[in-house]
Amino acid sequence: MSPGMHPVQDVGIGAIEIYFPKNVVNQTDLEKFDGCSKGKYTVGLGQEQMGFCADNEDVVSISLTVTDALLRKYEIEPSSIGFLAVGTETLIDKSKSVKTELMKLFGDNHDIEGVDVKNACFGGTQAVFHAIDWVYANYSMEKRNAIAVLADIAVYEPGPARSTGGAAAIAVLITPDAPIAFDRGLRATYMASSWDFYKPIGKTCTEYPIVDGPVSLQSYMNALDSCYVRYKEKALKIYGEALIAAVAKFLFRDYENGKGEYNGSYAMLGIYDDLSRILFFAYGSGSASAMFSAKIRDRTDNRLSQMQAVCRCAITRLDERLECTPETYTEAMKMREVFLASEVPVTPKANGTGPSSTSLFPGTYYLRALDEKYRRSYEVLPYRAVSENHENGIVNGIQGEGDS
């Protein structure tokens, strides 16, 4: 190792930001709208609400929103980033990566490695793995960090799968000496070929996937079982029985706290107060999966406190979302279909006479238009924006519950 270069250790999450759309539909209402039995979505899927985007948000806009917020809230210098990857299956172009659009946020810093990673729900996890590996390989020389963006807008055609949709984006700063450090050498993967969920290129242009539910469930369980067996083998080699005992203790505590009537955040407090190691499992149809872990190194670290504050703000934002009727949600999905099939140039219907804070959170990037060459342009809703248009609307361009 060259003089002045020190070994890189404890690479992990040094900052995090979360974005989800402002529009939401209640699953209980959707159960009634779809003519389902009570509890099919809320109990069967474990969901109370589902966020969604109209036609003025796409994977680029939500990735811009979350990355810009990460840089701004943590005062990250664009020049300090040497790697950026985006994990997504929500493709709007078969060649140009989402990452290239994010380069607009980094000023004169064009020396940033990384592109998009795709494999259903697993792409984001692989983007994080790439970011971790880049820091281990390059930080000693470059003294720069990495960012991984995980973003998707999940939409389904009318039917039983539509209730499993959603939309969100997460951006994480990957650094050495991180307050949440990933365990090195403890990635257990399981890769196989399955046709449980896919989005083929064909004669029709659609965002909707082809889904085989029973095959997907079996593929998921096979992946989970295989990853756990392999993770346990690796953990025993590295840490011995102590780690396995710690994981078992955590799972038992989880089981104990899950008994009886759920008591909100108080019931979960005992788990998270002394949680020191986190076990992750990620699965993406097709299929790709991994089990890995991380440890919380120092609870007094200011970076951890800042991440907790950001997460608390995100929880608060959940209560600031706009509850839409199933009819409004269905119309938003129809708007996305029409927009995708439209002749260009075209402007998203949801923009109406201009996006407002009734349909977007302040600081949200949105799709402004597609020009005659299918090039997409974006704008951002200013912070502290006050709505002047569609004051009673839920989604601009859609009649809201308050409209007459």
C-alpha cells in the first residue's frame, strides 16, 4: 500500500433520503371498489395504503427528487462523489440510463462512475453492492464516496395484481467508517431463471408486467431458503456460533413483541432500542436474490442522529399525503396509459395549468413534457410552494373529491 493510504473499513450507509409521492389510495376503499372480500389487501397483503404517481412523475423525476434532497439536506459536496448507480426496473428508455439525467445535479463533476442496474426488485440492492465495492476499491486513492439510488414506480393492469403497486425512491450515501456498516464477506446470493414476472419488448407499449403469481411465490421461497442456508454457512466461517445466537435472539424478541394486540410504536420500541445488527433479504423476479447484514456501530454518531431525523420527517410526510378515491387512482393509471401512447410532443395531463402543492410535495421534480424527439424535460416545484391552481383537486388534471 502506498504511503498515506490506509485500509478502508466499515463501509456502509452514511446518509439516507426517502421520497414517496403525495397521492395515496386506501386499500380498504380499493377492496370495496374491486369487489373483494374485506381484508384481502389490508390483511392478505399487509397494506393499509398505496402511493401512486400520475403521468407527470416518472422514474427520472423521483430519482432527481431523492438525490437532490440527499445532497441538500446533508450538505454533500457534488465533487465528493465518485460513483453513482441507479437500481430500477421502471425503464423509460432502452439505452439512456436514469443515472445520466442525475448528472445535472453534480455541476462540473463529470468523473462519476456507474450506470443503471436492472432486475425487477433486485436492481436497487445490486446498486448498493456496487457502491460498497467501489468504495472499498477506490476510497484509499480518491477519498470520494458513492451514492446508490433505488427507485421504482410499480403499476399493474386492472385485476388482482393492481393492489400490489406503489412508488418510492431511496438514495443512500455509501462511505467508509459508516455508522451503519455492512458486514464484509456476508453476502449470500441465489440466482436462477424463472418466468414469474417480466416486461417483454413486443408490439404493444405498456408499463404493465406479465405476472405468474404462483410461480413468483415459489421462486421467492426457494430463493429465501437458499440464501439463508448459504448466509448461515458464511456467518459460521467468519463469526462462529456467536453471530447465529445473536440473530436467533433478535428473531425471538421479534416473535415475543408480535404477540397480542399491536400497540403502535411502543410495541416495537424494545426491538429497536437494542438492535445492533440488521439482516436484509432482497428478491427480484426473474430471479435474483441476496441475504446480507449490517451492524450499527455507534449510536452516538451524529450522522446516525441525522438519518433518524430524516426518517422521522418522512414518517410525518405520510400524514401529509392526499387521500384519493379508487376512481381517482384508476383515472391516474389511465392517464399514464394515454400519455405513454400519445403522439409527441406531449405534456402530462396531470400538470394542468401548472403543478401545485396539492399534488406534489415542495421540492419535487416533475416531468414537464416530451418534445418532438421524445426527449423528456423536467422542472422542480419550489420549496414552500403555495397552490394557486386546482386548490380542491387531488391530482391536477383529474377532478378531485372537493371539486364540483
